[in-house]
Amino acid sequence: MLIPHDTRIALETVVDLVNTAPESDAGDGLADIATLYGFAERHRISGVGALGEKDLRAVHDVRSRFAEIFAAPDARTAADLVNGLVAAAGTTPQLTNHDGYDWHVHYFAPDASIADHLAADCGMALAFIVVAGEQERLRRCEAPDCRDAFVDLSRNRSRRYCSSRTCGNRLHVAAYRARRREAAG
Ligand SMILES: [Zn+2]
Ligand SMILES: [Zn+2]
């Protein structure tokens, strides 16, 4: 599956956003306006202007919609959710080649709020995945104490963990220890 550069970046933004949600007792990764500014900067979401409580609430709302799309049981459900999200954001497709990138399309409207910016551009990135027939690549980590969202971009859709370095490795070590205990027992 060939994924354009900007779509890949938008997907990383979706994953990071979904994973700021307070799943367990970890707390909300977007608890206040300062962390929202940090998020915007980290993902180079330009032109968002001054952010306030309203933006924070709106981004939390978009975040839950993205989580629903990750949880969608089939492409039809995912498509309906993406359509609703993108329609509400009021998109204005614009070809651009800013900052030395090749031509690509921005979907957010000029002067869009940060929530609408995320809904439009990340929503369209998720639309791209659905169009490619790859909705099942939107996954959650199989480590029981993690469950973080990720997009499986592996060739054979075989990825099970958010990160092979952390969760994958941790579970492999646990399985190895369990086997050794069994062998010794
Ligand atoms: Zn761009
Ligand atoms: Zn994980």
C-alpha cells in the first residue's frame, strides 16, 4: 500500500491524539491548554492561532470520534463516521507544495480551528485508508495493559503491538519466562 507522505503524517497525528485519551489511570495527555499547544507544535499544526477552553473541548470531541473509527467493526461503519466528522469540519481542499514537500492536498479550511483542522486532514487520511480497503489496519495494541491505537503499515498486516520495542518485547520476555518456569517446574 503506497501512502503519500502527508497522509502518513496525518495518521501519526491521529494515533498520537487517540492515545492521549485517558484509557486507564494514566490520565489525560491533553488535560489543559498548555498540552494542547504542545500537541499542535509537535505535529506542526500551523495557523491555529490562540487556543482556549473551547478548542480543548472540541479537540477532545474529535479525539473520541477518531477512537470510534478505530473501533469500527467494518468499513461501512468507519465510512459513516469519517463522513460525519469531515462534513462537520467544513473542508476546503487546496493543492499545496509548502516547505519543500511535493504537491499534496490540504483539506482544512483557511482559518479552521484546530479541532476542524484535525477533523478535516486526519479524517481524510482515515478516508484514504478506508478507500484502499485497509480499514482493518486501524488497530489497538494487543498488550492487555496497553491497548494503544496504531496503524499497521506492515506489508502483511501482521503487527500486533503499538511498538515492538516496548509492548512486543515486554510480552515476548514474559512468554519466554513463563516457558522457562514451565520447563523448570
Ligand atoms: Zn502539507
Ligand atoms: Zn502497546
